[in-house]
Amino acid sequence: MYRFLIFVLFILFGCTKPVHKSVNLELTIPKFTSTISISNDGLTATIISDRGLSDLDSLMGLAQQPLSTTDLLQLASPEIHDSTLSIFSEIVSPSLSVNQRQRTFKSIQETDGRYLINFALDTNFVFPIIRNAVASHDPGQPIHHLFDLDGTTPQFATMVPSSPLQLPCKNLDVPTRASRLPNAPRAYRSGIHRGIDFFSNWGTPVRAVADGIIIRSDLNYEEYGADFRVEMLKRAAQLKRTPSDIFNELLLGQAVIIDHGFDLFPGYRAITIYAHLSHIHPDLKPGYAIQSGEVFGKTGNSGTKPSTIGTRAESHLHWELILQDSRGEYYFGQDLQYDDLQSALRRLFSN
């Protein structure tokens, strides 16, 4: 690129008619310092230089410095909330090479004896790549692909339960980090996060959020092997989604599911899922009538990669609220943007 610019400037100089003047040896000519200006959005850069091309090497390095994936994502998809940008950056990054994130040489212009060397990023090429990567993780569909009948996602932004729910772990509030909330991409399993991750110490008590009946209780759970888990995730990647069997039977780990019936959200059957447990009370069997706030288990990391290799790292409770009607199943908060999602989740729980 540098040689090309030298060549272009050489042609420009060669086309300029020489001017013969007497030389005043005592005249001091101030040294011109080349400068660079970069637009606020970072998409363009302009170097202003004299014929001596002062400091051109270092300034060209700045002009061609790659933009970050996060900055480009924010420009291409401004609707994504700041809290979610880092998650989607991980999704978009494999689709963009370093060269595609660089400003490239566009033109040279002469103005008042100075040369303006312009660089720009090709947004017509890069932005569609980013938007397609984001769109590929759009959660706007019911959650069980095999059985849904084109259901309509409930209006979660305005829904409230008939009675406020208890927090599943006492004194652990709904997190604010987008990666722990519904709709966050989960690249490792080619899917979307459907619930809330309440990170906690190993063995933190877990309680029912509302009255209900136990319909799943993995009292005799045994952890799967690490190699088996990896193989199943490869199959999910091949499908480009998380199949319901891999999600429910493998990735939830030791889990409890509670049926709350049709009264909590009129018009829908509501169930809650409590996953990655390390312990379940032995009396908690299918058909057991559980009371709101009743402690039935303890947090852990079952079903996660650390658990399959024998460590207690990443202990947390994965909690979901699923609503069902005659046409499909939907996780609470599905399709909501970050701010609306936070408001909807806060309305779910009592203090």
C-alpha cells in the first residue's frame, strides 16, 4: 500500500510544471507535520501530508488499524442493547476476518499543496455479514421445533402472574448481565438461553417459586461422560440448533420440573424448570404437591462441562418459566429486548 501511494504521488509531482525561483539560503522553512483524523464512528480516516510524506508510515498504520467487532456490531445493529453486545460479538467474530475490519485506501486529493489520503471501511460488505450472523440467532420461534404448530409468542412485556413468584434462591435477585438472561445466544450448543442463571455457591438452597405438582425429579441422576457430552454437542452444531432431547435429557443435568397448572397465567399452562442441581430431597417424587417457597434441593453444576470432568466450577441454578398453549411452548421473556426483559422479569417476583 505504501509503495502504491508513493507511485501515485510521484505521478502527481511529475505532472506539475516546475517553477524556477531564486533561492534565499537564509529562509527557514517550517517543517510540516502530517496529521490524521478519524471519524466519530471510526469508519473513515484521512491523512493530511506534504510532498515529503512526513510520518506517513506510522499514520498509515493508524488509518488501517482494524475496528473492534463490538464497535462494528453496534453500528450495524444499533438495536442491540449494550449489555448484550459482548455476547453477540462472540457470535459475529468468526464471520469477520481482520482484513474485513480494516479501513482501506480509497483516494488521494491535492488541496492547497497538501495531500489528503482517504481510507474507509467497506460497510456495504461488512454490515450484511454482521446482520446475518445476528439474525441466525433470532429466538423468535416456539422452543420445541418438532411439535409446535406455529404458535404466537405471548405478550411477555405486559404479562404478570396471578400471584407474584418467590425467587428460586432466597436473596439472589434477577441478574442484570445479559448473558445470564433469556434470549442470550449459546454458541456452544447452537441455541438460545431460555432462562435465568442464578450464580451461587455450591449447595445453595433451591425453593419452589409457586404452588405446584412435581412432574420430574432426577433423584437417581448420574453425570454423563465428558466425551459423550462433546459428541452430542457436535450433533447439535450439525443441526444448527439445540434439539429438545439433548437439551432436556443431557444439558439440564439433575433437574426438577414443577407443573403450576393454568391459574398462574390464565390461558396458559405454566411449568418451571430447576437445572444443574447437586441434591434433591428424597421425598420429592413425581406427584408430590409442593408449596410456594418450599426448599427441595441445592444448587450445583450437573450437566455442565466442569461437572463432566469432575470439578465444582460454575455452580449455579438455571431456572426457566415455560408457558404452553394448544399451539406451542414459549419461554418467559422470549423475543423481548433487554430493557423490556428486565422489567418483565422484575414483575414476576415478590420482594
